[in-house]
Amino acid sequence: MAGAKHHIKIAHGRNDFVCQPKAAHMLTKALKKAGCEVDCEFVAGAGHSDSEPGLVDAMVRATNTFRDIIMFDIAKGMKF
């Protein structure tokens, strides 16, 4: 991961009993230590399913953020 700028968004259900929220916290810390830009959002009322409304909203926000980053980079003349 060295030398590259990685943007990572994590959306994790606060009531996820399959993958405990502690795992997302530990992953966030490890990714930041590796030099990644990480945002971790714990979604209240959500569990493990990615179809839960709170998690869907978090994923849409993350996708919109990535769209904005890519559009900004394209406007600066970066090629992908």
C-alpha cells in the first residue's frame, strides 16, 4: 500500500452479532497504520445485512464521496 493513496469507507452495523463492531474498529486502526485514509461509520440499529436501511444509506454516502473524489481528480487532469 506504500506510495498509493487509498480511500476506504467502512460501514458497520452496531448490532452486528456475526462480525462484531470491534472487528471494524481493529481493521480501521490497521488500515490507518498502513497509511490508508479510512472512515469508519457504525450504523445504529443495523445488524449484519447490507440491505438494512441504515447500512444502505451509509453505502450510498460512501459511493457519492468516491464519485466526488474521482470527479475532482479527473478535473485536475488525472487519468485512470
